[in-house]
Amino acid sequence: MLEIGDLTYRIGGRAILDGASARIPADARVGLVGRNGAGKSTLLRLISGESHADGGEIGVPARARIGVMAQKPPSGGETALEAVLAADTERSALLAEAETASDPDRIATIHTRLADIGAEAAPARAASILAGLGFDSAMQDTPCAALSGGWRMRVALAAVLFVRADILLLDEPSNHLDLESALWLEGFLRRVPGTLVLVSHDRELLDRVTDRTLHLDAGKLTLYAGSFSTFERTMRERRLAAERAAAALAERRARMQAFVERFRAKATKARQAQSRLKALERMGPVEPVLDPAASVSIDFPDPGPLAPPIVVLEKAAVGYGDNPPVLAGVEMRIDMDDRIALVGRNGNGKTTLARLIAGRLDAASGAVRRHSKLRIGYFAQHQADELVPARSAFAHLAALEPTMPPERLRAHLGRFGFSGPKADVPVEGLSGGEVARLMLALVSRSAPHLLVLDEPTNHLDIETRDSFAEAIGAFPGAVVLITHDAHLIDLCADRLYLVADGRCTPFDGDIADYRERVLAEERSRTRGARSETSAPHSAAARKEARRAAAASREALSGLRQAARRAEAALEKLASERAEVEAALADPTLYDGPSDRVQALLRRQGEIVRRTEQAEADWLAAHEALERTAG
């Protein structure tokens, strides 16, 4: 049991937590959600003991081991594997003592305890966690100082997962992961014992891992049963109920006010009018209903039309300096209406390809042709490091567009949530999500025809991610997207390209198909690791396993396509039915020949019959999909 009682915490006089309370059962999987700046990370620091509350208390079981990611990732000379093993301080201390202990009883106690905590298997377990997070054998033996910041953050994540904490606190653990590693993390967190409190903007991670949702809003905590999607439905239902109650109250006030105005001066009704006035005063004003799902809107400017194709890659190879190409033989065509997602593990060349498409790298061989009037907006995470902390959003945009009138600068910033005084706040005073929105505003300042976006939503909250997806859907230009957020790919991408093994090839399927492929590969890798000492499978057995896996993927893909066809048919039939019913509702129809009425009625009956069949097809496809997916 993790118990939070009447917790209060202030920063600069502002209450981040104001009498917040919650009781989290043992072994619960809790998604901690709330708006950017609501205090989620602060609450995790308070639970871990890194910060101290101004009031209230946090109760944890005696001797409970709390696991939390290090604020500063390891950067010394130890290897990635050594850094992860060092996270288990008890094991490290016992091993060090075993080297110097001389008392036989103490030596026996040390070795008994080492056996109890599985010390001998620890290196294999640490290596397995690192492998799941994308580290091959060579990278596991690489000094942390030689790794990039993103990979060092993965080491820090691996370390806290290795510790086997009783209460595991994770704050945006998938931010520095690729999609493949995020899927591995999802499976790991579903299996890990103990209590989990997870802060994440990844909707699918929350839905697949958590069984409770802890909502932090206005300094208060409310615990809901169910995943994030269940929480969303609950909030929508509450909001609708509140809106109906507010509307009923407003209508009642209006009726009472009308009565007062009508009979205030009439002697026989004066007492009743005065009574109504007092009732109105007691009721108070109608409070506006705040929409908790309302988010900052994002609106990319319209670039205007451009004749296709806007970019063509023909047998293109790209790399760095005199080193061998990272990718070779790349074939791709991009038109104005394209929505392309690049998938594949980090380090395989997704960012390199994005830079080639955006014109930030030249092709080593082959050809890259771009429309002569093409404007490109390129978003990369590292670009945030180039912002000047003391400079405002307005000042950054003005520096890039010195000839643009101030009113146009502010109008463009307003498209990304920087309206009024918010545009004049220094970057150092912005949240991570606000910095991400500022970067989107800067890269789209010239109304680009093509947006090349490399992990653009890492620091955006879930609601703003939904707004981002809507903006991408409404954008009339082309988009090339790299993201670890499978939900975002599902919403935004029409085509997937797999970047792997030095190649970039179209992926035949949607993100659900790709997810199943990655999970199948992970299951295969895990089985292989478990059977390293056993006899290898025969070539025929391996071939049969691959054939069965391919058949399973093909079956799933076919069923998903059938379900999508049925959904499209239902949408089309609904549109046709609405047209027929609108025609039948027109009074002038019945002034003319009856043949027209009869034809419409027959068409209506045919649409009803076809709708019933389409609904049956849709239901059958989904039932078959559920059975096949297991």
C-alpha cells in the first residue's frame, strides 16, 4: 500500500499539491496523468524522498525498496553493463565484501545472501534488459562516456528496471526509446512485480500497462479504476453530465428572472417575486464548465499547391564523411498528400534518411530530386538546444524572420498556443511541451510544403498530441514522421517505410502489423536466449516456424483490411441513407410524380438491407481478428 495523505507542496508561493490524498493498493499498475505543469514529476520526487512536502505525509510499507530513474544518467568510464549491475547496491557491496572477508561464518552468510538475490544470474538479466532497450553486445561493453545522451538515458532506465523495486516510479520512460524498445518496455512493465506508478504521454503504453489512473488536477488527486481510455470515457461522461446540469440551472435562472421582471411591481405577486430574487441570490452565478480535455491548438499554415512529385529519391545512398553509407539503394517518391512514417530501431538510419529528405545531408550516390519551389520544415530534437534561454518565442521568430511585421509574427505564434503575453515569456520559463510547440512554430514559419518531423511530440501531453494529430490531418502538405508513439503513427501515417539492415523499403501493412512483427521477433529472441545451451532446431523446423509466422501475419493483415473495408462501407451507406432521408423529408417531393417517391423508398430499403449486411461483415471480421490475434 502506498498512501498519500493531505499532501501539500508549494513552489514560489503557488500550491502544486494542495491537500492531495490517494491510497494505491499493493501491486497496482497506476498511470499518473495530468496536464503539463500539474505536478506529476513533483509528486514522484516526493514519493521517492528526493523532495520534501510542506505538509501531509506519504506512507510506504516498512523496508519497501523504491526504484526511480537517476536524474543524471551515468557518464563515467564504466560500461553500460557495469553501470546497470552497479544499480543493485546490495549485490555490489556483498561482492566487494566477499573479496576481503576472512571470517568463515560471515563468508557463508554473504554467499547465502548472494544466492538468495540471484547474484550469479544478474549479469545475464542485466544484459537481457539492455538488449530489450536496443543495446547490442558491443554497446553493452561501451563506456557510458562514449554514448550519446539518449543512450545514457536508456542505461539509467535499464538500471532502475534491474533493481527489482517494490515500488517502481517511472517518469516518461519511453521518451528516448524507439518504437521497438517501447514495445519491449511495455511487455516488461506488464510482467514486473510490485507497485508501478507511471507518468507517460504515450497513450498505448498507459492503456496496455496500467489498471488504475491517478488524476492530478488543481492540486488534488483522484484515483480511477481502469486504464487511461477508461479514465477518458469517465471524464467525458462527467463533463457531459456537468454541461447538462449547468444548462438546466441556467434555464431555471432565466425562468425565475423572467418571473421577477414581470411581477416585481405587481402587488399581488410582489412577495413571490422577492422570494424568487432571494432564491436567485442563493443559486449564485452559473459556473462555466471547464473541459479537462481542452488543449492548446496547433495549426500548420497552408503552403499552397505544388505539382507532384515534390521529392524523388532514386537509388540514393547516404552516410557521413568517408565512412560506408548508412543507407543505400533508397527509392521513394513523396507527393503533397503523403503521410509517411519511418519505422525501425534507433541506429538503423531513420534520422539520417530524414536529414537526406530535408536537404540537411547530400546523397553519396544516386539521385535526389526536389521541386524547384519546395519549402521544407525540419524538426529535430537537438534543435531545442540552439534556443537562447533568455530570449522569448517572439524574439526567436523575429530573429529568423526580420522582415516579417510584428502582427504576422504574433499571428503565427498564436497558431501554436503562444498568444498574447505567452509569446514574450523567456524560453527558460517554458515547459518541455511549450518548447516543443515553439520548435514546431519555428520550423513551419515559411509555410513549408513538406514537414520532416523527428520525434516532435516527446514532451507534449496526451491532449496536445491529439491536437497535433488533428493538425497533421488538416495540413494540406506532405509529412515524413519519426516517432515511437504507435498511436500517433496510427492516426497520422498512410504509408510505412522500414529502415533496417542498410536499406529503406516500403512496409506492407499498418502499424498494428508492424507491432505484431516486432513482438514476434522479440518472442523469438527471448526463446533463443533461453535455449542457447540446448540443441539448435533443425533447418526444416526453423523454416516451418518462419512460414507459420508469415501465414499468421498475412491472416491478421487480411482480417484488418476486411474490417477496414466494412467500416468504409458503413460510412458510405450512412452518408447515402442521410441523403435519401433528407430527400424524403422535403415537402415539395410529394407535389410531383409518385414514381420519384417510390424510387427513393426502394433505395432506402436497399440501403437498410446493405447496412445490415455490412454490420454483420464488420462484426464477423472483428470477431475473427480477435480469435486470430489471440
